[in-house]
Amino acid sequence: MAGGWARDGAVQEQIDASIQDELKRMQANKGPVGESLTHCAECDEEIPDARRKAIPGVKLCIDCMQERDAAFKARPGFNRRGSKDSQLR
């Protein structure tokens, strides 16, 4: 298969690198770890026992977690190679 200026296998290497980067990012943000707190780390409100049992390692109350989730913005994927049009300019 013709690859233009890229060597054979370069496209697959880019795909593999993108997948590995995303896996590392996901593993770094797995979620709560360790023992659950009895009071929220942000507002000091008591965390219900049922929540602590349901989510081991929880650090935030429901209200603070909802605020944090609402502020989260998903990171879009990107093409490391760029488009062919951008390479021709």
C-alpha cells in the first residue's frame, strides 16, 4: 500500500500510540482509591454511610461530585498525522 511520505507501518504505529496514550489517561483517572472519608473533602458535609459502602474510597458528597461532573469537559480525540490538506499547504 502506498503511504506517501510515511514509511510502512507508520499509520499503525500512530494508531497504537494514540490508543496507549488514552489507556494511560484512563488508568490515571480510575476513580476513588483508599478508604472512604466520613465527611466531604470540599464542603465538610457528612457523606452518607450508604454512599461510602457503594463507592469505596469516596471523598466527595453527592452535591460536590455533581458540581465537579458538570464542570468536566470531555477531551476530543485528535489525528496526530493531520489531514493531507494541511500537509500540502
